[in-house]
Amino acid sequence: MFDLKRFFSPKSREVSPREGSLQTDRRAEVGVNNTETETPTIGDVRRGLRQGLIAKYGEREAAAMAREIILHLKGWSVEQLLADENREASEYVINRSQEILQQLLKDVPLQYILGEAYFYGLKLKVVPGTLIPRPETTELVDLIVKENPQADLRVLDLCTGTGAIAVALARNLRFPQITAIDISDVAVKTTLENSRQLKVKLNVEQGDVFKLTWPKDSFDIIVSNPPYVDESERATMERNVLDYEPAEALFVPDDNPLVFYTRIADIGNESLSAGGRLYFEINPRHAAELSALLAGKGYSDIRVIKDINGKDRFAKAVKKV
């Protein structure tokens, strides 16, 4: 076990006569050096965390995690950390950092440990039982915001999870009316808390995508980041995902990988307005198959869009007028 305290303790430095206080140490007057034990600083703790994480996570990720832990524990900005990392670290910061370090070495996701994740510039509550928002999903939000500048759009977010997409759209579209749906009671509760914390208005409901229906012309946009990882892909995934994130929010059967998209496309045909749009995050493995499915269900202007890493990650389709 990596002991954070051993990384920076015991630590001592030589104190010169100039540093000695005449009031507290008369030996300074005759030029006798003192040995003074240093209290660990915030910077010491950050460096210790990084050192303890490097072997498992690599230099870059370890440094990012160490910084994030300190910012969370201190409630600081990055600027404050740079300015004040030479301040003494409290026992709370040292002990809590050690606890977090040990959890990370057991593959517990940092977002679950801290209870939060950043998405589209927003700090979201994240708890076990909800999928941790991924950076690539911000690109889906970007796409929707850029393509839909009009006001008062009616948006349905299916399989909402933490409400990340719904909350980000509520903050960035013009006066939208957003409904967010998830089958998980934990997800619904978390989405409600995030909407309240970030002061956005959402209609949040618990429901099963395969059973819910809406009247004709209920929505202008339907967006979903549903389960899309093939069961056979488990063997290639990291332990921190497999052991801690909810499998029901990740995996679909190998023999029916588009099961959620098929149902959501049907919901779109039933409840989208003419010219309404579907937006999906997708598994690159099934991009061509999904495009064919959407075309077969009568959608037009079908596009598969690559993410920042060049992977087929998003799909868009339009309900015919």
C-alpha cells in the first residue's frame, strides 16, 4: 500500500540564524543552526498523490487526478492552487487524500469517490448506479445546440442517466421545454438533484423506453445516449468501468445491439413533429447498420458524425415532412 504520509514525512530543513526568531530561539544570536520539522504543504500532498497513482494510471492521468482531488478537498480554483500550494496541509486534507488514493488503487472511479463530474462546463452530481458522463458526449450537445438556434423547442432525452445532456441543453438552448426519462430510480433522483442544483427546469420522469408512448407531434428533438456496448466487448474494458458502473446502462445483447435505437426510432415516428430530429450517441461498430435501420423506418438526412478521435460516434436523422 502506498503510504502518502511516508512520501513527505519526516521532513526537516536547516534553519539559518537569519530565520531564527530572537524572541523564540536565543541560539540564533550566536550563529547556532537549528533543525526544524516542516509541516507538509498542499503541494506536497498533490505530489504525493501523483506519485502514488503513476504506476497504475500513468503520468498524465495521475497528475490530473491529483490536481482534481486537491481542488475538490480545498474548494479551490486552479488559480488558487497555483498561488497557495505552499500553504500547510491540514490533517483532514492529508488523511482524506490517503483514503481517496487507496480507493483509486482499487479501481473505484474518481467521480464516484468525489460525488461529482464536470460536463459541458457544469458540475454534476454523480453517484454509483448512474453512468459517469463522458467527454465525447459533450460533442453531441454541441451538435444539437449549433443546429437548433430557434426558441421554445420541445426536447425528449431518453436514458438520461445523471441528466447530463438534458441539463446542458437546458442551459444552452433558447427557452427549451425538456423532458428527461430513465428507468432507474437512482438516475431519476440524481437528474432531479442536478436540475435543482444548476437551476434549470426539467420535466423528469421514471419510465421504460419500451413501454412509454407520447401523442403525435409532442417533440421537436429526441436525443439519446442509450446502452450500446456489445456484451462481447466486456473483455476489452477497464476494471473501473466493469466493477463499478451500472451494467444496465452500458451493455446490449450481441444478437440485438440496436434494440434501443429501434425502439427510439419508433417513438420518433410516433411523437416527433414533421421535420423533427433524432440525435444519438452510437457504437462505431454499428454505424452502417444503424443508418440502414433509420432509412428503413422512413427517416431522411441521415448522417453519421465522427467524434474528436475520428470514430463514428453520433448519428442524426430527420423525420420526413
